[in-house]
Amino acid sequence: MVGHRMATTVLVGAQWGDEGKGKIIDVLTEQSDVVVRYQGGNNAGHTVEVGPEKYVLHLVPSGILYPGKLNIIGNGVVVDPLALLEEIDHLQKRGITVNGNLLVSDRAHLVLPYHRLLDALREKQKGKGKIGTTGRGIGPAYADKVGRTGIRVVDLMSPAQFAEKLRFKVRETNEIARTFGLKLLSFQNINEQYLEVARKLKRYVADTIKLLNRFERDGKEILLEGAQGAHLDIDFGTYPFVTSSNTTAGGACTGTGIPPHRINRVVGVMKAYTTRVGEGPFPTELHNDQGTQLRETGREFGATTGRPRRCGWFDAVATRYAVMVNGIDELAVTKMDVLDALPKIKVCVAYKLNGKVTDSMPADVELLNRCVPVYQEFDGWMTSTKDAREFDQLPKKARTYLQKLAQLSGSKLSIVSVGARREETMFL
Ligand code: IMP
């Protein structure tokens, strides 16, 4: 694996997000020239530990932590420019160079203050049926994009164009704000604030589509980093409890402008168990001490919102589906060490629904909520895996468990991670 040519690789989350993609991206970045984000926005939180330092990246691709890599925020991302500038500032204060190594697509859509307002309002209106969003305005920003009233980075670069589009959106949002008795937005204030933002953002803006295609033709190693996970995908996820973008491999094409046949490899990241933040179905969720133990041992708290993550056993029905829709050729299994102290470990191999065994995920979330996992039980290895650096150094029971996860998911095991640090990684 290490040293073999990657060409253009897509890395995706194969569960509900938080699979530990940040760490795997960081490891693969070493072999890449260019790292690209293709969907989502600052709802994502990729945690990367480098020596004693810990970084949480929201919009900036993880390649920023390596010198000499180019980082691109692709056209499929929704960019909150205030959050981006704040992130850049924060990185620079910590000694990370952000100068000539970060570009933002001129076609990317913006997340603006009214998107955050609408995100909060919709969640409140939904009451008990809320999605549990990150509150970053992601859904409303993508809704505007598809509804053709979005404002893009390219518009921000042209003050007259930005003002015209903003005026329309502020008027439209204020009608809603009035209906719900919310504070009205001021066109003047937002416009002025974003003129300043535009000035600061300008140096990062580029035609990233043309550039990426040129890099691809020149044989550069390109890593396309997905955010969230397959079951949060707007088409393939547990709709409506999903995020508003295509988190799966197809999104890497529409979100960067790299054509499908130019993508050579799809790496799927999955935890050795399952977690989910926010609401929505989660068949293998544990509501007992075992769930609490996974949360505490795995330090399962959201990187963006700090919310405790729901925890449960590995769900092979869900990961098999993710392998199928992404075309995952290689699996990276993370957080194996979290299971080190468990005497018994379960894996969901099928669901039982209305007395019948099924190996597929129903489209209807009400039905998925009623699915009861059929478990296969494994003996735990009951020893620390933290120091293993080669697959063969893992206890036999841990190897059996990993091979079973890969076999049940229908893909090939390629990377195993036993800790947050770069060196705590095995390549098969
Ligand atoms: P939104 O993306 O903020 O609209 O949130 C929609 C759903 O996706 C919620 O369940 C969030 O908790 C979830 N979500 C969004 N981003 C992430 C992420 O990076 N990791 C895990 N869950 C996420």
C-alpha cells in the first residue's frame, strides 16, 4: 500500500460519519500532492493528532498540516466564509502555513447568516422530529443551491452582483422571520460585513476545476476527502435524518469536476464499532453500560458540536450497503483499540423485520427503526493492541474479528488504526 501509486483516490466514511477519516486522510496525505474537500461544509470536524498537537479541521482539507501539499475546497462544498477565515487564522496562529497552499473554488456556494437562522428555525419547528443538525446552516445553503437562489464565491468577488443577490435573499428571509416573530436581518449590515470578507477571501479563490483536471493529466497524486458518512448521504442515507449533500464517492466527481473514470481507487473508513450523532435510525445502538463504555473508551464526543455520540456494535448490513454504493475497494478500520478490554464483541450480520430475516436496509426510516439486529458474537482479545505496528502483531482474535468485518462488508482490509497518532497505523 505505502509507496504504491494512488493516482486519484476518494476517501469516504462508510457509516454515519465520525469514522476517524481525519486520521486516515492525514496518513494518506503523505503520498498525495493535492488534497480536496468535495462536499459538506463546516458541519464536518476532522480531528488529526500530530505528535503532541491536536487539530480539528472543519473546512480546510487535512493536507494543510503537511508542508508542500496543495489543499482545495471544491465546488461541491458549501463555504461559510467567516468560519473559513477564522479557521485559517487559527491555523496560522498555531504556526501552520496557509499561504499559496489553499484554494477555494469560485463555484462553491456560500453559507450566509440567514442559512444558520433558517437551520435553527426548521429544527425548532420540527420539534420532536428534528434532525439534530450541527446548526451550521448546511441544509438551507444546499437548498438555495438546488433552488437556484444560492450565492457563490464568484458572486462575492463582485460587489454589485453580491449586493443584488443578497438583497433578494434578505427580503425573502425577513418574510419568514416576520411570520415567526424573529429579529429581522439588515441587508446593509450583512453587505458591509461581507465586502470586508470578500477582500480577505480573494487571494484563495481560483478555478479549481480546471486546475484539478490539469493536475490529474500531469499524473499528480490527488486525494479527495469525503466528510460525514454513507448513511448521512442525501440519496443513500437514512432520509430525512441525513446531511444535505452526496457524501458518497459519486459526490467526489460533481464536487470537484474530476470525471468518474479518472478516479482509480475508493477507500472506505469504518470504525470497529458504530457511532452516530444527531437523530435518526441506528439499529445496533446500545442503550446500556456497554454503550457508555464505548463512548468513554472511544472518547465519542462530536468534533464540531461536542455532543455525546450514540454508540453501538458494528453493523455489517449498513457497511455492506456503503461498500456497494461507493464501490469501496479498500477498507480502513479505525479505533480497534477501543475494543481491547471487551470480553465479548457483537457484529450485526442481518436484520429481523416483522419476523423475517433481511440483509438489506429498508428505505423507510420507520421500518429501519423496527429492524432488530441479528448478531454474531466474537470472543474479545482482552489485550492492548496499541503497540501493534504490523497486522501480524495483533492478537489472533483481533485479526479474526477484522477479517470478518471485511468479509461481511464485502471489501478488502487495507488499513487498521489502533490510535489517534500517525504511527498507530498498520498497512496490509
Ligand atoms: P447538518 O449536516 O448540520 O445538516 O446535520 C445533519 C445530520 O448530519 C445530523 O445528524 C448531524 O449530526 C450529522 N452530521 C453532519 N456533519 C457531521 C459530521 O461531520 N460527523 C457526524 N455527523 C454529522
